[in-house]
Amino acid sequence: MRRSGARGNGRVLAAAIGVAGASVLAALCLTQSANGESVGAEDVAPPKPVVSQTSTPDPDLPSPLVSMDIAHASDKGRKGINITIDDGPDPRWTPQMLRVLKDNGAKATFCMVGGQAQAHPDLVKAVVAAGHRLCDHSVSHDTSMAGKPRAYQAKEIRDAQRMITKASGGVKPLYYRAPGGAFTLYSRQIAAAAGMRPLGWNVDSKDFEQAGADVMTETVKSEISNGPTVLFHDAGGERGQTVEALRRLLPWMKQQGYTFGFPVR
């Protein structure tokens, strides 16, 4: 889940257009970030430990098969941990992460980019064979997708689902994570109508900053009380630091009494 460096500026519109106008604008333009906050379509909010917000499905769109609410909880309950790994698969880093997960008896959810899955079907199959779950992370990881037309959003989500399913040998992704964490109400319903629960996170390892395994490890340890879903990456850059951080964190998590599960559906 690489995030773009730009941050949108918040705008206070209610004073200018009135409460009624603001309500209409909210219904039409707001997106929802991976941590559940509503943000402008041009914004990509940094992850924070907040509860996701439910929404009423649009009757003009396909009916959701699973909840549209952005998932944060673990199916293992209060002491569950959801390891999520984004942007792959990658022929260098994904096998290393699979080995670390196996060595620690841990399961993870791999949020795959459609183009990467199509290029490396052997790795997708290896992820499935090891008992991990698949997540749709769009075709191209376009972090500006939330501000683009509905048809574009739907194509990115649905095409990636097809690409990942084909690469896996028929196993469908169970979740959808928006590029940069910038969900829209529309993208969440499109994903849910395809049987994929929108997936957020509670703890960001910040491995994209390449600050070193020590910093990543301490970041996760200090923020683990924020919630169960932890964000890592197995592509999009050099991920040796992430592999090492996982190697340290997984035993520590078990020592703290956590068990490894999957996001709720």
C-alpha cells in the first residue's frame, strides 16, 4: 500500500454552502480512508486507529454480498493479529516473507496488485498453498483512483479480482484494499458486491520509509494496542528491512499472547 507523498488540504465548506448543501456534497464527493475516516477525493489520510463507518448501500448499484464497512477486526478476537502484506507478489521478497511466516506458524493476508499477480502466478499459488488469504489491491495501484470516474474505479477493482483469481488457479480474493487507503463509497460497494470486504489497517509499520528494521519493529510494538491489523509490504521497493522486522516481530507477538488470524468478513 504505497501512499503518495502529496496530502490534500482540508476545506471547510459548510459555512459557505449551508448545512443542506454540505450534506449533498458529502454524499457525492467524500471518500473513506483505510482507517475509516471520511476524506475529500483528493486526500489520502494517514492511518489512525479509528472505527470504520458503515454506509447505506446505493440501490442503483449491485447489492453487497459482504459488509461494505471497512474491516479492522480479527477473526481471532481481542488477542488476534492480522498480518497484511501489500503490493506484491514479488519474486525476491514474497518467498522470503513466506518462509518467515512459516517458521513462526503465522498466517497473513496478501493484498496483491493485479499486474504483479498476472506476472507471477507461481507466487500467487504459493501464497494460497501456504494457507494465506488473498486481497485485491487494484490493477495498477493508482493512488489517485479515488478521484477518478466510477467506471475507472470499477474496472481497476474487478479486473484485478479476475487477474488474481486466474493467477491463483481459481481462488478468489476475499478482501479489497484501496491504493493508498483512499476508499470511496462507490468502490466499497463495488468490492462488496463482488464478495470482497473492504480492508483497512490499524498499525502501519512504515516500512515504505526504509528507516531500518529497528525502527519498524519499535513502531509496530508501540502501536499494536491501536488494533489488530498490521500493514507491511513485499514489493514496491527494497523489502529486506521488512523481512527482518517480521522475523523479529512474529515471535514477540506470540510471546505477548497474540494469535495470528484473518480480518473479519
